[in-house]
Amino acid sequence: MPEQSNDYRVVVFGAGGVGKSSLVLRFVKGTFRDTYIPTVEDTYRQVISCDKSVCTLQITDTTGSHQFPAMQRLSISKGHAFILVYSITSRQSLEELKPIYQQVLAIKGSTESIPIMLVGNKSDEMAQREVETKEGEAQATAWKCAFMETSAKTNSNVKELFQELLALEKKRDMSLSIDGKRSGKQKRADKLKGKCSVM
Amino acid sequence: MQDTLQYASSFLDFIQMAQNFDDCRRKWLMAEQELGSCKETLTKTETERGALEVKLKHARNQVDVEIRRRQKAEADCEKLDRQIQLIRDLLTSEASTNSIQLSAEQRSALAFLNTNSQGAANLNTSRRLTTIDESASILSDISYDKTDDSIVSTSPFQHVVIKPESCVPCGKRIKFGKISLKCRDCRVVSHPECRERCPLPCIPNLGGTPVKIGEGVLADYVPEMSPMIPPLVVHCISEIEQRGLHEAGLYRLSGADRTVKELKEKFLRSKTVPVLSKVDDIHAITGLLKDFLRNLKEPLLTFRLNRPFMDAAEVSDDDNSIALIYQTIGDLPQPNRDTLAFLVLHLQRVADSLDTKMDISNLARVFGPTIVGHALPNPDPMTILQDTKRQPKVVERLLSLPVDYWRQFVMAENEQANLDHLIIENANCYATPERSTDSLNFVSLCSVCVTVGTLVDISS
């Protein structure tokens, strides 16, 4: 399903206000804004190195109010990897990931070969915690995906999150377009400005 | 000689005088006779009048009796109607929770309940109006004291409680034997002290909408008279405003899917009003409102006007853009326009409340897809993507129009409807609570009737 291109598309899903945009902006721009603006849909591009090769990491920041099932389906079918974000301060936000996961499963057929990260964001807001780390881990085990708690605000685990996501791709599916292109191009890694470099 | 002459003339004079006297006496006599006969006729007519008065008294008594009988019959009819309604409510609502299973045949057999009572209600109002007319004219003919009349029936209808109900504004149970209020039209039940907080405007609850969820257009959910706003929209907005608009991320965050689905089902299926004040999570209520608007067969701004709205919003000159927007709003069908006005007024208040962190541009992002939608029922992904970027601008423009402009759609027609409503339906309107805290200042449409909850033994 994913297009044969040099792009590697990561789609970020999650309920409204869990910090999807904050995570992405922290990763892409290294900043954190304390403003409160819902996202319609934004896409960020970042050049990364993949095994001595170049490819564009395209991160799609989706809207939290899962209003448009058609758009969600489109994002899923075009995406290579997925970050499912909830807020540790809201059990409801974890609940809302379930239909999204089911949707991914339905469109991709199987999630075995698809890198998926379950992310509990806002780990700095310990006082308001509603979802324990264990519960997040348990959910990740059930979904056979990786798990991490992050904080876009304090820049905790953000870079690691993307690193691990890309690492999952290496581990599980070597036949994806990135690999093919990489072998053909063989570009120098030192040209790259990407923050995320994967070994 | 002269003497004799004088004598003769005086004699003649005397005779003349005597004759005059006689004439006079005769006239007198005649007058006296006339007087006698007149007196006779007078007494005759007086006795006649007496007889007629007795008859009149009888007639009045009879009218009184008839009026009382009619009142009683009407009260009985109403009571029976209400019982039928309650039974229907019970059957339909219980059926959905599976405690009473109704087979399809049973349902169709029971379908007459629905149609019958509706028809009966219509019949009732029309018949009643004509009788009132007649009686009024008769009564005025015989100068009957109108204040005694029963045009305004003051007997409160009995609201028979066969299952526990909750107060819509406060969410607490109404105990048996306590006085409760129930609106005839919107079916809102409340404690007397919570009356002021009932959702306004009062929109007659259509109950059991025959459209499947997600298959109706807005017009299928609105009442026939102004303001044409679906009851669901009024109840959600009223409940949300009642909680004070302090929640950060109002309309951005979403509530539990299941709760939203259940509430929607309850709202559109059963005739009773779900008690939203019992729903803990405010985001489930905002979710319900958004879900309802989003899943209409046609978006609130209609397919036809989708492009005109988007084009108008993107005109670079602000004045021209706003003028075009006004024009396009004018083209909306009335249900859409009224509902939009009600929603925008609410969203403007949400934006004004800083606690929500939802300013106009944030709300526009959330409501763009919800109310603007697309120009086609099933747009392709590219169109969706393009439209999604354009929708918020439209909502932003709508939200920046002045409050007074929007208010006219909800207000002016509101008052008119109010009058109609009072004449036709509302005999028991004790109060029209003015919503002073609300910047809208609706004249209340809520006709609240005193009802006393009484426990009824169904088995008997």
C-alpha cells in the first residue's frame, strides 16, 4: 500500500489535547509552546539517514477530534509507521486509541510488520496521572507494539521515541521502500541535517 | 228686553260650559279605563318576566353543569392520554434496555398507540377550540359573567408517575408524592425550585423520530414552528452552559464513544428527555452535539451552499467577505439558519470564556468539518483534504458576526411562537421564567404544569 518513494511516513494519532503537535514540534523544531491550538492536519518533513542513505521522514500530525473517518483511513493507508499518543492524565485518551488501533489493523491487515509506538505523553504531570505506566505497558503488550512515556514539555524521551520507532522498522521489515532506495542511492550520511540518525 | 237677551246668552254660555265639563269627565273616564288595562298588561308581563327568569336560571344552571361535565371529560381524556403515553414511553424505553422484549409483531400491533394518540391530541385541541368559541358567544349574549367561565382551565393535569423520574436541570431523583413539574411540550421534568434552569427555548419533543440515526437531514429533527431547532441541540447547549463554560478544551476534547452513542440513541428514540445533568463527563455532551451535527445526512450549512460559503469566507476584502456571508446565510433553509444562529450564539459565549482556552479560531478548527462539511455526500480524499483546510475560515467568519444579528433569528420568532403556543396549548402556564443570567434573555416558551406524583398500582 505505501507508495514507492523516498518518503518514510509516520502518522501521529491520538485524542484531542494529548500533545501530538507538541511531541512533533519538540522533535522537529526542538521547541515547546504553551499555547492551545487544535490541529487540523499538519505535515513536517525531516531528512534522516538510514544506513548511509538519505530519506525524508514525513511526520503527519493529525487532528485529535477523529471527525473524518475518510481522512483517517487515508492517513493510515499512506502511513508506514504509527505513533499512538495518549495522555497519562486522561484514561479516556487511552480508550480513544482503541478504535484507531483497530482501524490500523483493519487497513494494514496485520500489524506485525508495521512499526507502532504506544506513547503516554505528559509524563511530567505526575500529580494528575490517571494511567499508570504498567497499564500502558500492558496495552502495548496486547497490541504487540512498543511503549514509552514521554514529555514534550520537559523534552523527555522525545528523541528516543522517534529513534525507537525507526529502529522497529529496521528490525521487523526490511523490504520497505526505504531499504530499496537506500541501496540504490548510497548517499553520504554527513550531508544530512536530520536530528534522528539510526544505526 | 236687554235683560232677556243677556239672560239668554249667559244661559247658552252655561250650557256650553256644562257640555265642556261633560266632555272632560268622559275623557277622564276613558283615561282611567286605559290606565286599568295598562296595569293589567303590566302585571301580566311581570309574571311573564318572572317565568322567563326562572327559565333563564335553569338554563344557566344547565350551562354550569355542562361546563363542569366537559371539564371532567377533558380531564379524564387528558389523564387517559397521559397514561397511554406513559405506557408507550415505558414500552419503548424498556424495550431498548431489553427488560421487556417486544417482538416485531407486537411492535406493529402497538404502533397504533403512536398514531392514535397523536391524532387524538390534534382532534382534541381543534374540537376544544371550537367549543370554546361557541360557549363564549352564547355567554356574551346573555351577559354572563366571563370571569366565572372555564375558558382558562385551572385544574392541573395529573401526572401519574409509574417509574421514577429525575429532574432534568439538577439530575436528582424526584421522590414519590413530591410535587414535580413537567412541561407539556418539551417533556422536561423538574423540581419546582429548578424550574428556572430548564433548557430554553422549549422545543416540543417530537419523540421517536422515524428517521434512522445518521440518515436524517436537519429538517427531520426540528419542530414545525419557530425557532426550528432540534431539541437535542437545545438540551446539550443548555446543559453545557449550565456547567459554567470553565472546562479547558471544551469541544476539543472528546468523551467516551459509548456514552455518546447511548445518549444519542436515547434522545432520538424515546420520548423522554435524557437527564444530561447526570452525565459526569462534559466532553460526552459536547461529543453528542458534535456527533449529531456531523452525522446529519446533509451538513448544517447544506451541500448547496457549501461552495458559496467557502468562496465568501476567502474573499480577501473583509467587508465584501462579510457581506457575502450575510447573503449566503440568508439563503439557508429556516431550520438550518435557526440552528446555526443558536449554535453560533453559544460558541461565541464559549469563546468569551477564557477558561475554555477555546477562542474563535480554535472553535473554528473544531467545528469546520462538523458544520461546513463538503459539497457532496461522499467526497474523495483529495476533496476532503482541500475542504478541511478551507472549512475553519467559514466558521471563523460566522463566529465573528455580531451577536444581535444572530439573536434576531432566535428571538423575534421566538416571541411570536410563544404567543401561538399560549393560545393553543397552554392553559396552565404559571410562570414564564425569564433567564436573567443568560445574555440571550429568551422569553420562556416553557409551559410548566404542576403535577403531583402519585403512585399507581398498575395491576389493578
